Amino acid sequence: MALKLDSKIPAGELAQKWSNHKAAIKVVSPANKRKLDIIVIGTGLGGASAAASLGELGYNVKIFCIQDSPRRAHSIAAQGGINAAKNYQNDNDSVYRLFYDTIKGGDYRAREANVYRLAEVSNLIIDQCVAQGVPFAREYGGLLANRSFGGAQVSRTFYARGQTGQQLLLGAYAALNKEIAAGSVKSYPRHEMLDVVVENGEARGIIARNLVTGEIERHGAHAVVIASGGYGNVFFLSTNAMASNGSAAFQCYRKGAGFANPCFTQIHPTCIPVHGTQQSKLTLMSESLRNDGRIWVPKKKEDVEKLRKGTLKPSDIKEEDRDYYLERRYPAFGNLVPRDVASRAAKERCDAGFGVNETGLAVFLDFKTAIERLGKEVIKQRYGNLFDMYEEITDTNPYEQPMQIFPAVHYTMGGIWVDYNLMTTIPGLYAIGEANFSDHGANRLGASALMQGLADGYFVLPYTIGDYLSHKIQAPKVATDTPAFDEAEKAVKEKIAKLFAIKGKQSVDDIHKRLGHIMWENVGMARTKESLERAITEIQALRKEFWADVKLVGTADSFNVELEKALRLADFLELGELMARDALMREESCGGHFRSEHQTEEGEAKRDDENFVYAAVWEYKGMDNEPELTKEPLNFEFVHPAQRNYKD
Amino acid sequence: MNFTLKIWRQKDAKSHGAFETYKVSDISPDTSFLEMMDILNNNLIHEGKEPVAFDHDCREGICGMCSLHINGHAHGPEQAVTTCQIYMRKFRDGQTIVIEPWRSAAFPVIKDLVVDRGAYDKILQAGGFVSVRTNSVPDGNAIPIPKKDADESMDAAACVGCGACAATCKNGSAMLFVAARVSSLAKLPQGRVEGARRAKAMVAKMDELGFGNCTNTGACQAECPKSISIAHIARLNREFLSAKFED
């Protein structure tokens, strides 16, 4: 049975859709809100802002996170900034332009209505955060400062030094704390959702594990909101935090929620290159560096050789012997092309043999020109903490020698399918932020993840969830002693027992690293039919190996990080295959999804708008069965999909 | 590089802990401290032993999760970095490294090197926020804020809540943590409205949770991975005193 996908996009003019929709949906009275329970999974920008706003409205909220405090969710690591269409710089920005840039940046694989709404509420986010005491960067006149980001020709990015995600999250966390103090939200740190409970086709609660005691708990609610972030760690090495995982989203998929565009992965162009086999994660260097940094490789192969041998310093290479390849290929946007374009261009140069470190997998990001133009002090003010971090990690001073960078997995545009209300295909189950698929199409623009997380949590979900809950005002408290909860808890316990019973030889990390290698080589920056088919076969084999040979130590009823990791890896081993299947099915190149068979003569991504203007939504059919595909057609009523042009 | 590690092992909050000695070898100088711990743990797992539990997450120095006391210093021998930002090239080949959890009465050990820092959340819940509702706010540029004030607010807001200050303080005081939040909001017009109530409530909660008093030794500032200045403690004291006068 194929999934029934009703996107619920409101009729009418683009700019009126959200207003019309808000006017049409139902609200819940204060007296009734008090009777309704909501569970939120994850305390990043989406989860924290949603829980705080829902608590303010009067709902009873429970919020769960795997970290020791809600403040540590991975949103905190976002560096560069948050977009909004304020037009404070008077550079002709507007809601429409932000919408257009985002839908174009996503290579026309997102819904117009969702993206327009995102742009529309973006301005409210800035106001909200300022009022919470977020110390955004300011000009001498006391007004908010902006900078430019990839994929835009206006300066619409608001920032707090290189720690914008941290400051926005502390704002949302403070709002959450206010509600925890008021008693409307109850916080469950060091708790992990291990299953979503579905009864009569509706979400009714979750099964969670207390990560300190190992206790398996039942929590019932009238609605469940998944705000658990993305699944980039399927690649093992990524810029995601070590514990970031796709498991909460994957349990929803397993219980029948559609999973959309799983192959849309963002490879971020400016990360510190891999240094060896002992590495645990990759460090991002903020995209904001591309405001002043210029990306290049040598023009001459002999210079490349000398660099690798260490007989030549990059600063010794003459201006005319440098290939500023982004400026050469994309004059209009230069170093500020979108991430997918910048990453592929770096790969192209390295594949051609111009990579600048021992591994041949690095390009330069150079501040020489900017330091000459602005002085070292200004550069230090703008990027000081990033430069320090770079030096700490690499032992190289970026004020004197260019940084070395290379693309790394950063963000997943794909995620749980949601309708315009952010509800999944399971009634009462919502997904917000990076966990859903809705706004970024095939490529996300920089400084738009923070925008989406907070848009969903502060300004969209608190309205749309009321439409569903208005039908639940007569419903009693959700009982957790029902067969559905019994079954879900039993399945979780059996899965844990099964893992301990294997007593194999390989550690969880041993297998995760191998999965990451398969993914990076075959489902990474460039994909082919052969590589994807190979990935599917290899992942299936590795999954069997995992279930026959993984070695767990410790016990289930105690603090046990290995168990946590094993449970997450079990899901990654299915998710990786799903990503490969989706990428294999999508016989076109778009955004971050690049099929080598489908490129223009100049090596740009070649979309196929005849056949692939849809979101690919997958339905789970069992661990070793092929999932079923349902297509949600994307109708472009207001913009005309064209080949993305960042040249002129 | 090769190292000898003396690591605090403790089964759970109720058990007694003790140091155990481990060896790690063939560590690249470019390996981070926590990657070295990963290598140790992977070895332990292969030997069928329980790996060392330690908190970590972003490994970019921003989430505040990592919290190791290394050779007598919170976040190790280097200044102004979190544990995850330390690289093994900073140690001598063959060196013995002593690794402990935060030692603070208000942060009980959960297991090995993992402690419960829930007390910091509770302090912030007592008043570390501006009481504004979603959507009930003026335009972001309605109130200009001098750049200097915004910058100072940001200096204080850089706190990652890791707990190094309280773990370092001989009195177990959380003053630097409390001061960072109070000071960050005190420098902004949005935070001024509730300034007096905030300072009193957060200090009272800190006392209630068993943190000690501040005697201005400055140890917290020296060990803070974000170099939060004790000047913020002075501002907290000012806020607190003026709030008391208002009573």
C-alpha cells in the first residue's frame, strides 16, 4: 500500500498562503490546552524553541535530550549566522528574494509554499532573539550588523561572532528554562527515545531509555514532535557532534512515517582536511570565511609537487601562478557560490591532481588579500576564534600561511516527510528542523539551518499543531498500559538483549568506520550507478556482519555508551542503504546529489525536470526488504526552474 | 607517541572509585586528546573490558560537554581551550597523564569521568532568562545597543557551561558561571528589566545547591576554557548589592 501524501499546501497567492492557512486552521482554548500533552524529542533550535513556545501556550510539554543538558544540542556548533529578509542593509533584499535564493539554492527540489513561509517568518526570528538577549554583532550606531553568505548577493546574515548557533541556542534554552521554571515543560536530559508508539494509526507516545540508569520508560502524549536533527554521522566522519544520530527519525520511518529524499546530503566545502586514521570527526571552518578568504590551488603541477614535499611554502607562490578557480569559473558569485558548487569544484581540482597536501585532498583558503586590504586587526576581529581553532588543530598560523580545507559531510536536507503543518504521514507525529525534509530541497544555503529550526519551533508548529490537537480536546490522558506500549517496550528490550547476546569480535566503532568508508566512497560527493549498487551490496553485507559479530561490553541496566552507539549504528546501517537506494533511483544531478552520469559539458549538475520534479518518499518494508517509493510532485507555480547560474 | 594514563574509574555514584593505569602506544602527535581516549577505549573493548566513560560531543570546543581534569588542571595544561581541543603534540612522548572527573560536591560522579552538572541548569532556571513570550517583541532594531555593550555581553555569553570554574575553585563556587549569565544580560537593555530579581534568584539558587562562596582567588578565570573574566563577578556583585538596596 503506497503512502498517502497530502501536502496540504493552501491555495492562493504565494504571499497569502500562510496568512490564509493560519486563518483557516483551528485553535485550542486555554482551558483545553491544559489538558493536552506534547512530547518533544531533541533540544536544539527546533526542539527548544518549540517546547518553550508550546509551554507558553499552556500545553503540558515533556522534552527529551541525550546530552546532560538541553543547552548542548548540536545546533550550538553552528558558527556563521542566521538569514533574515530584514533589508537592514538597504541592498534590495526582501522576503521574495530570500525565498527565491533559497529555492534556487536548493536546486528547485523544495516546495514553494514552505520556502516562502520560511522567508516570511525569518524577520520575526531576529526580533525574537534580540528580545531574548542574544548578543548579535552590532554596528557603531548600535544597530544590527550583517554579513554575506554563499548563494546570496545581499548581506542578510545576522551573527554573533563565530558562535551564532551557540547564542541562538542559549536564547531558546533560556526560553525553555523559563517554561521549566513555570512548570509547563518538564525536561528529561540523558534520555534517548528508542521507539515511537503508534496506536490506531496515531502517535501516542514514546519508549525512552534513561541513559544513566538504563531504565526503559514509557511516556504518553497527544502529540509527539521529532526535533532530533540530521543523520550525517552515517558517514562516521562528519562535522556533526559525536552523538548526533538518525535513530529517532528512523524509528518513525520504521513505524510507517514516510522518509523523504534521504540521499540529499550536504558536503560542506570548508572543513579541515582528514589527517590520519585515528580521526574521530571533522571540524568545520565557517562559511563566513569565504567573505574574505579566497580559494585557490597552484596552476602548475611542479608547484603542487614542491608543496607536498615541503620545499615550497604556499605564500611563496606568485599571484600569476595561482588558480582562484571559483572566481575563474563563477565570476558573479566568486568565492560565495553555494556549498554544493564550491565542494564539487574543490573535488574537481583535487581529482585533476592539484590538491595541496600529502593526501592530495586539500585546497587553500587564503586571507592574504584581505589582510592587505583591511589589516590583520580587522580580520582578527571578524574571525579570530576560527583562526585560533585552526591553529590549535593544525599547528599552522593562518595569518601567515593559507588554511588548507576540504569538503566534509555537514548536513542532511533529506528527512522525515511532513506536510505544510509539519505533520508526518502518522497523525499526531510531527518533525521539525533538520529532522524533516521540507525547506532546503537538494542543497541548503549557509545560515539557513538556524533560520529553519527557529522558524519551525517558534512560529510554525505552535500554530499548526493546534489544528490537530483541537480534535483531541475530549481525549483523556494517554494511557501507557496498553498493548501498543507493551509491544513497543518489549521490542526495544529484545533488541537490546539481542545486541548483548551476539558477543562478537568487532567494536561498534570498527564497524561504523567501515560503514563510513563505504558511504564516502560510493554515496559521497560524486555518485554513479555502479558505486551506488556496490554500496547497497556492501552495506547489506556489513549489516549482517554487525548483527553477527558486534561486541558489546557492560550491561543494559547501567550507563553504557557502547550500547547507545550500537543502537544508533544499527539504524545507520539501514539508513545508509536507504540513502544509496534513493540516490540510485534519482537519475539526475541536483544540488548536493551529483550523479556523474548527469552533468553538463562544463561539469555542472544537470537536473532532469521532465522526470524528477518530485520529493521521493520511502515507506519501510522491513530490514531486508526494498522500501516502497511514493512521489510527491512539486508544482512550481510562481518560479520557473532553470539551470542554476552563478556565473553572471 | 606512547603514554601512561592514570584514570579515575568509578562504577556509579554509589561506589568508591580508584585510579587505574593504562598504556597507549603509536599515538600520532596530531591526534586529539579525546581521540587518544577513543583509541584506549577501543583497545579495552577488544580486551573485553569496560571502556572509560567520559562526556564529549561536538569536539569543536563549543558544546561544553567534555570535562576532564588532566594533570591537575580542568581541561588540561593549556589555557583557554576545552578538553576536546587539546592535541597530543602538547604532551611529551612517554609522559604519564593523570585523568580525573570534575571534583565538586555539586557535581556528583555518574560513572568514571562523567559527572552530573544538572545544578547548572537549575541555576539558570531560577532566572537566567528574559521573560518574553514568543512573538510578543519589538523590531530587532527598535532599541539601539552600543557596540561596546553588545561586545561585552557577548564576551560573557561565550560561557559553555562546562563546570570547569566550580570544579577548579577551592571553595567549589559557581560564581563565574552565574556571573557570566547575569553580566551578559545586564549589559543589554532587554535584560535590565528583570536585573535585580535575576541576580538575587540565581545567587540564592547557587547557595541552595551547595556551591561554595567566592573568595576572589581568580582560579576560575585561569582555567575557564573561554577566558571568561572575573570582571563579570564584580558586575554580578554590583547587581546583587543594588538589588538588595532596592529591597
